[in-house]
Amino acid sequence: MQVLVIEDEPRMSALLHKGLSEQGHEVTVALDGAEGLKSTLDRDFDVILLDLGLPGLSGYDVAQVLQERNYPASILMLTAYNKEDEIVRGLNLGADDYLTKPFSFPELLARLRAVTRPGPEPAPTTFTVADLVVDTVRHYVTRTGRVIDLTRTEYLLLELLAQKSPQVVSRGTLIEEIWRDHREVSPGALDVLVNSLRGKLDAPFPARLLHTVRGKGYLLKAEASVLAQRRRAGYMRKQIQ
């Protein structure tokens, strides 16, 4: 990782530089807040070890500037304070965690791993099946670039199938997800809904996408002819280029 240490105590900063470098990290040391902020202008660090009790610009001042700039690095505060209000102040200024001095080096490494651990991958907002595009943010559906107007329940059905494509989604799952209080839904409601969606999704186009798997449920899948057409179109574009 690219690590910036902003620590004014020379012995502490030297120990951090040595220990983190031995762990394979690339370490930059700044001995005051102004120098630390200047370093962030030249490089994108992964994590900043920020002492709160700095001369001149305090660690709070540095954290506030970084927060205003939306600087992407994780911040681990190093503090001699053990007061709750001081720690909360630093966390409110964008710090991700804190360590109270004195601390052990293994604990520092564990905190570093925790604040730089990647979060979950964001869920996709667009699903594409052959020439069909489902935008889950705008609830916007197109096929071959043509907008398809759907009712609320038709859209819910399509989105569920698009998310699982090309897997089969059972009738029970679809009924439960579309009609939360499914006890009051008639047995043929899903069949009516599927037929309605199929009329808008497939009928105006040469290739079917919505398929019935008898005894199991439904799925969205590109027919082989559609895939072949798309491959041929891609080949022709390459030849033209």
C-alpha cells in the first residue's frame, strides 16, 4: 500500500516508517500537517496515519481539509488523547478508526488491514440479455433501442428474470417477490402477467427472450439465432474498421 505517516515525533515516525516498509508498504513521512497536506497533492495514498496532536495545523485541521477535498484515502488517527469527545470529533471529520498511544505494532497492522479492506462490490444497475436492456435505476427498458412501456408488475417480473438470467426462476419465487401478500393472489395471476409481458417483450420482435420451463418456472435467455446475429454483426464491424 501507499502509506502517508503524518507524525511530528521523530522517533515515532521513524519506527512507523521502518516497520511498515519491512511489511512491503511504500511509506512517506511528513513531520507536520502542512507538509502532510502538500504530500497528498502529489500522490493518491491508500491510507494515512494521522497524529492528532500536530504543531501548527492539527490532525483535526488536516482531516477537515481532506474531507472537504473528498480525498479517497482511509485515515487511521493516532492520538494521545483518550477522551471520547476528542475521538468522536476525529471520526466525524472522516477518520475511519483510531489508535491510542502507546500501541503495539501488530495492533497497528490489524487496524490498517481493517480500514483498507475493500467493501462489497456494488450491485449492477443495468442488465443486458441479447438486445434487451433493463435499467434498474430509472426502471427503463429497451429492446433493439426501442423503449418498452411496462406496468409496475410487468417491470418487476422482467427485472427479477433479468437479474437471474439465464437461470430459471421458479413460479413460487416470482409470486412471492411480485405480490408480497401472495395469499390473496389467484393461481392464474402469474400466467396472465407472463403472457402480458411476453406480448410486449417478444411479440414485436423476431426472436424470443422469455421462455417457459414446464414444471419449474421461467427464464430470460437469448435464442441461438440472436447470438449468431450479434456475433456476425460484431465480425462485420471489425472488418469495416
